[in-house]
Amino acid sequence: MAMTNKLGFPESFLWGGALAANQCEGAYNEGGKGLTNIDLCPAGKNRFKVMFGNVESLKPVDGETYPSHEAIDFYHKFREDIALFGEMGFKCLRVSIAWARIFPNGEDETPNEEGLKFYDEMFDEMLKHGIEPVVTICHFDIPVALMENYGGWRSRKLVKFYERYTRTIFARYKNKVKYWMTFNEINMILHLPFVGGGIVFKEGENKTQIKYQAAHHQLVASALATKAAREIMPEAMIGCMLAAGVTYPYTCNPDDVQEALDKDRENYFFIDVQSRGEYPGYAKRFFRENSIDIIMEPGDEELLKENTVDYIAFSYYSSRCASTDPEILSKMSSGNVMATIKNPHLKASEWGWQIDPKGLRITCNTLHDRYQKPLFIVENGLGAVDKVEEDGSINDDYRIEYLREHVKEMKEAVLDGVELIGYTPWGCIDIVSASTGEMKKRYGFIYVDKDNEGNGTLERSKKKSFHWYKKTIATNGEEL
């Protein structure tokens, strides 16, 4: 029988955008919400110190400004923002639920009805505009009370609290949400333990041991959430989420190739467990050789094996390079949180991120070959400074070019046979930058009038990219 294949994106392809509660909602102490780890991440020079787990206080400190406290006030403005997404033709919108809106202390016996009602209204608004909610259960959002009482994800007790939280939201939103993800960029617990795991280190602790033990707790929690989802919402799809980006060897020296493989595996480890259901051999070797002892409870291995995810979601901003040459290693580019060697064949963004559209195709194929499951690209975009012209227009051609080239490579991946569910560019409306806490590092199709100091009207306006993306969606990626 002859193979017939309409070339290009499937009709069911979910075009949309992506946001996170802690970067857009604001209203950090309204509606019964508790304090979260991101509410303690200041703007400015102390931000990275806190994000790496060097934290002096689990309360906001006088004299610091905290971008998450107001953010772009999506909490009060979600209706007008969702209407703009509807105007662009979004088929889906990736959002996250703030754990501390549902359980202010993370371990409360009963959920906060006001928080549950807020997300009911938000999902209803999305569905009214024909927008499918794609929900991250935990997007760098850990109630501070769980850090104070248990030390964050270093404690096994958080598994039980997380499971209660997931069962609560599944039961509540089962008729409104079909796509779920357990943890945002789960591999970030190794790179930003405070952000990814609510972990604060004490002097002299074995940080690697603590991070991997916390990772085990999250992996068990993810499996329990997957199990609960299948019981409560058998029609839903539940996935995991990786901060992705393939690592290239800097040269064809076999040592560089091995180094690149090791760097990739450091990240794939999490998805290997969530998608294949067991700890891979290379991880066991790493634990042995680094005296890391993962404490498991009886039944953990069976739980991981029996509750693997339906799809692999990932963020992709750039590729990375690896080398074993000390001279090359001295020329690192910080870019995002994961430092990398500058690739001489690529340009970089204003923040030092390497721009590599073809790397998205390579990453898609690598993940698809590895897991043989549908993929969902849930973050991709260009952080840049936008200029508002005298007539109010914002000509972000650089953003259009970045996204256009990535969509072209995404289409190539589909032609390669990769099964892609959808594409949600990051920060579809300007939001607080997760890494730097800035507003001037903008990703959106929609401009928000606010500066790094927190001044501005919060008024929304459409950029040139708004109209470009609207046409891209309307033509299912055919007209770019």
C-alpha cells in the first residue's frame, strides 16, 4: 500500500503560547495564596545567589524588590489577555497552577476554595475562546511553609503533599483540562536547587547527594501524579517536561564526544526515569563513583516502572557545546543558567544565548528516537529589548525571524517522522524573566508597559510579531 502523508503540520497541531503563574499572575498575597520560593527571589544583584540556594531569610527582605509580587497582574487581567490570545487564534495556552493558591502552606488539610475558583474562571475563559488549557502542576512554585517545615524537596514528606495537591486539581478540573505536566524543567533541580526544589543549603552539606535525593522524591511524586491522572481522568494526557537543547562536541576528539554525551545524559536522566520507568545504568555508575546513596522506599521502583508518562514536553532556547580542552573551557558563555562554550558557527542573543534553529530539529529527533513518544515543544523564544516607536508600534522583526526559523526546523522534524503535539512559544505576553527578574528582557507578542523598576501602566499593546503569529496559526505554519 502506498504511503500517503500530507506534508507539514497535522490538522490537530496545537499552536499557542506559554506562561507561568509566578512570572505573570502577581497578586502574591491575594485570594488566600501562601508565599512561594519565587516570591523570595529579588531583582538585581542578589537574585542568582538566592536562586542557587544561598538564602538568608524565608521572608521578603526590606530594601529588596520582588518582581513576582505584582508581575504583569495576570491575576486581575487574565480575561483581557486571553481575549488577545483568542484574537491571535491560539489553539492552546500553557499555564501553571500556583500550588500555594490551592494549599497556601502546601500541607493544609483542605484546599483554598478561592484559589480553586480562580483557575476555574481562567480555564472557562480559555475554553470560551476555543483555547485548550495545557497545565504545569508545579512550575518552580513551592510553598515557603514546606521549605520552613521540611527543607523543600529534600524531604520525602513532600511526595504525599504533592500527591494530595494533584488529586485535588485533577478532580476539580478533569472536565476542563486534557493536557498536564508534572514538573517544569525537572532537571533544573541540579542547576537551580532553590528554584527547582525549594532547597536551601547549610554550610558543609553534600549538595550533590541532596539534589539527587530531592530529584528522586520528585520522580516518585511525578509517578504518583501520573497514576492519579489515569484513575481520575483516563482520557487526559500527562507528560514530563525537560529543559532541553542538544550538546554538541566542540571537536571530533572522542573525549569531546564523550563529554557531550555525558552532559546530555545529566539532563536525560530525569526523562529516562519518567518515560522508561527506571534508573539508567549510567546514572547508577555516577552514583557509585560519587558516593551518592539514593534512599528508596519499598515499592518505589515498581511505581516508577508502572507509571510512565504519555508524552515528553520540553523547552528549547539553544544548543550547547562541550569540550575537555582547558583552553577552550576558559571561554565559556553564561547565556542561560547552564554555562556553555561559545559555538563559533552561531550568533547569540543580547543575553548570550546561542541562537540555533537547526538544533531544535536535532533535539526533536534525538528525543523522539530515544523515547518513541509524542513530543510537545512548550517553550521557545527570544528575550530581547523592544522599542516602542512614537506612533506606538513595536517592530520586533528580530523576534519574528527567530521564531520563523525555529518553526521551519520544527516542520522538518515533522517530515522526519517526529510526532509533535504542539508549539507554545515562551512568554507569549511580556512577563518577568525567570533568570534575571527583568521586564526589559521581553519575549511576548504583546507588550506590557512596565520597566525593570516596576514602573508603568501595565497597558497591553500588540507588537508586529502578534500579526505574524496570527497568520502562522491561521495557515497551520504554511505562511511564515
